[in-house]
Amino acid sequence: MELTSSQINKNVSDTIKFHRIQRRLSLSELGRMINITQQQMSRYELNISQLNVVYLYKLSKVFDIDTCSFYTNRDLCINRDD
């Protein structure tokens, strides 16, 4: 089943919120870690704004996770071993 762009963005925003809460970070703290405002971090987490790949990469480093972890559909991930 192919996901819509809306579903993909929702998966990403839900993953951000999950990892932020798990690490007990405020939106302000997380925003500072990747050099964006609390307001913009909130927009990403609420799926109001789409996250660009640079911030997705920065968040993966902060959360110490692979960028593929932002997606529930593993088909969206590129297998570098192929």
C-alpha cells in the first residue's frame, strides 16, 4: 500500500513528538538543538508545516536514530546495501 504525502508527513510529526517526549525535551529545547524557534518546532510536530530534509537529518542526530525511523513504511527507506 502506498502512503499519501499527508500520511508520510503525519508519521514524521508523530515520530518527532514521540522522541521529544521520550527524552523529556521541551519544544524550545529541541528547537534550540537544531537552530529553529519553538514556534516552528511546534508547527512541525503538529503537522502544520512540512519538515525539510536538513532538519530531519538534524533531528535524527539529536534523537540518535536512523532517518528511516521517521517512517512507519520501510519501503520509503533507501537500502544502501543494494
